Amino acid sequence: MNARLTAARARIVDFWGALSPWSRDAWLYGGSSIFALGLALTTTQPAQRDWGWLAAGPYALGALVAFSMRRWRIRRSIVGRIALTALIGLGALAIPLGLEARWRHVNPGQAYAQPEVGVIERSAALVTKGLDPYRAYVNDGHVVNAVKGLPAYASFFPYLPLMSVFGLPSAATHQSTGLTDARIIMSLATVLVMIGALALLRAPPDRRLRVAQILAVLPTGALFLSTGGDDMPILALLLLGVAAMERRAWRTAGVALGIAAAMKLTAWPVVVVLVVVAATRRRGDRGWVRVASLVAGIVAVTAAPFAALAPRAFLANVVAFPLGLSGVTSPAASPLPGHLLTDAVPVLGHVLIPVTLIAVTLGGWRHVRRHWPLSNPRALRAIAVLFIGVILAASATRIGYGIYPLNLLVWAWALSPVREPADELVAVGAAR
């Protein structure tokens, strides 16, 4: 069986490696079109369904254009590929995002956004009024301070305080034009930060383009930005931090990683590992201390006041609810192994993640010892494996969190000085 899998993998790698850059783009856009159409036909969520219908056409058109360029033997025009990517981003991201934001505000009773969009906007409204966004918690099986008229899970703010900034325009204007929709603010932040990160990234233009496609243009980015999007600015900031760390731009790295860590706990594993790698790789260079200090300072200044004000509610929102330990059913509970096992044996919900973390940590330690000192690409691959383990084991996680290990693996490939054996296999799978 292993020999067959190895042979099949080798054939796929050979096939992908023999393609021209335009042909690879054609495959990615064609697969994205099929995915968008399939999502539109099968999903029960209006926001995802409408995105699928709107994005399938631009992806299909992009595939046809890329295929035509291959036939015309225009194989190495990186400028042409960038232009096509930008046009597809307009059709698969900007237009669906604008329409869905408008529809949401014109028809407030319809679900034209994922729940996290409203959660972020409500938290910003509370902050602008001088109130604590961490109000909900569970006491004796009941949700205290629940938002009336909404499901119990919508009362929780499962982020760190800085995430509220994306809802500030909506809270400040009180307008219903859709322009202040938190998704638009998050998308603008993601694209701008990504452009800055790509300018710093030490990688060939072709690899930087692939990073941009995965993060913002293919369904791995455009779908999330158009319907929810809270993870996308985190990923863009982490990419900026990775690129800055490679260039030893410590202040930029510290600010980028600090802001990401002050928004969501999912950034913490990447931040910690990058700092540790920098501390061990460059003896005598104390730049990593500056990075760690900036990260700790930004997190402390933004989160400590809220944690001190209501520690019980803060932990219930930021830690217990995302891990599925609050007793409140979350829409993020995808049918992954951890969720299915927790439903069958509820006590597993409290022990599965610690056991998984211990197992992954031990395996990671063995890997680190064999490849010490770690490079940033190896570190990114190790963190990706950790993410995959936690995603599979968590009792309340969504399959969409797979964009974290996917992006980390693509960044590791982009930063690698030699051609990776699997090259762009991850990118191919992203669009299918």
C-alpha cells in the first residue's frame, strides 16, 4: 500500500512539475470554479451559496484565459499572471463582498454574513460606549447577559480585544449602506498588509504570486473574506511577521506579530515558535528580544484591562467558548473526529485536546531534535502539523481553520531555498 501511495504521489508531482506557470494557474482557477459551483449547489448557508454563484464565473473565465496564454506560448509573463490574478480577485472577492455587504444591510433578516461579522460589530459598539465586550458567560447551565433575539453563541466574543477595531467604522457611523461592514474593513486590511508582506518576502516572483493567490484570490481566501473573514487579517499579519523575521526587520516583525497575537489566540503558536527559532538561530543577535517585547507589550496593553475587569467572563469568551468547553453549542462545530467523539462521549471534550497537544508536542520535539537548529520553513511546517492535530481533535472547531496549516505550508515552500519535493501540491489541493 505504501509503495502504491508513493508511486501515485510521484506521478502527481511529476505531472504538476512539468506544467508551465500558465497551465498551473489554469488548473487552480478551473478547480476553484468547480469548487464554487459545488458549494453553491450544496451549502445551506446563504452567504456561502451566493458567493459560490458569483465567484464560479470569474474563476472559469480565469481558467480559460490562463489556458489560452499557455497555448500562445506566453509562458513566463509574470506581469500578465499578476494582472489576471488581480482581475479574478475583483470578480471572486471584491464584487461578491460588496454585494453581500449591501444585501445584508438592505435585508437585515437574511443571513448574508457569517455570525462572527455581527459579533465583531457588536463588540465594537460596546467598546465605543465604554462597556466591556466580554459580558456573556455560563452559570448553572444558563447564559448570563445573553443578547436578546439571537442564538446563545452570538452573545460570546471569542477573540482578544483588538479584533473589535474592524467593527469600529460600523459602530461610529451607524449607517446601513454596507460600506462599514466589518468584512470590508477586514478585507482591506488583509490585502494591504499582504501587499506589504509580499514586498518583504524573500522569494521568487512566481512563489510570491502563489502566496497571494492562496491567501486572497482562490477560495481559500476569497470565500472567507466575502462571508466572514476574521482569520484573514490574522494570516496577513503573520505573513508580514514571517517576511520581516527573515529580513531581520525586528520592529516590523514585532508590531505585526503583536497585533495578530492581540486579536486572536490562533496566532500565538506561530508567534511563539518564530521567536524561539530566532533566539536559537542567531546567537549574539538580540533582535528576537525586541520582537518578544513588542508582542508582549501590545498584548498586555490591549488585553490586560479587560481580563482584570471581568476575568471569569474574559476566560469564558476567549478560552472556554472557542475550545467548546463553555457548554454552549457553536456553529463552528464541524463534523471532525474531535467533535464526533465528544458527541458520543462528552467527557472526551475535556481531555482530547490536552492529550492531542501532548502527543503532537512529543512528536514535534523529536522532529526538532533531528533537524536542529530549525529554519523558519521547517518551523512553519511543524506549526502546520500542530494546527492539523488540534483542528482534528477539538470538540468545537470548523473545517475552515484548515486555512492556517495550508498557508503555513505554502509560506514554508515559498521561503525554501531549493525546490521542494512536493512543490506546489498543497496549492493544487487548495482549489479542489
